[in-house]
Amino acid sequence: MIWRAPYEEGLLKSLDEVIRKTPRTDVVAGSLADGQITYVTRSALMGYPDFTTIGIYGDDPRYAEIYARSRFGKSDLGVNAKRVEGWLTEIKTR
């Protein structure tokens, strides 16, 4: 799942705060200072890893991107899209 939107100041920080509160989620690489962070979220039952990368890209115009994907298998059955939509909803309701 790939989500993109025009860059807004503070968006990456807000995403990072929400994602870090997600159960079974850890930072794998990157930082806010780097402008890109990759997380791993493990499934509750089997511990399968899903990776999510957030970042700010482009020059003019700049845009924010969330790239969520499963590590194994052909389909995640919509789990990553649902997770990302939940994060975005939480940010909007702040």
C-alpha cells in the first residue's frame, strides 16, 4: 500500500508518534532528522513482519509518503492498508 499527500509541516513527526504507539512495532532504520523512517510491525499470532516506511520526498513540490508492505507472502489481506488508514484517522482527529 502506498499513500501520498502534499507535504505539511509536522506531518512526519505526527506519523512517527502515532506509529510508535502501535503494538509490536519497532524502528528498523532512519530518523526524523533523516526525513525517512522504516518500522517493523509483527502480527500478534505468528509474529510475521510487516514493514512501513514513511518519508518526505521531492523538491518542488515536496510530498509525504507511506509505503506499507508485508515481508512474506503475496497478500496481506488488507492488514497494512487498514493499519495505515487507522494512523491517518488518528492524526486527523487530534
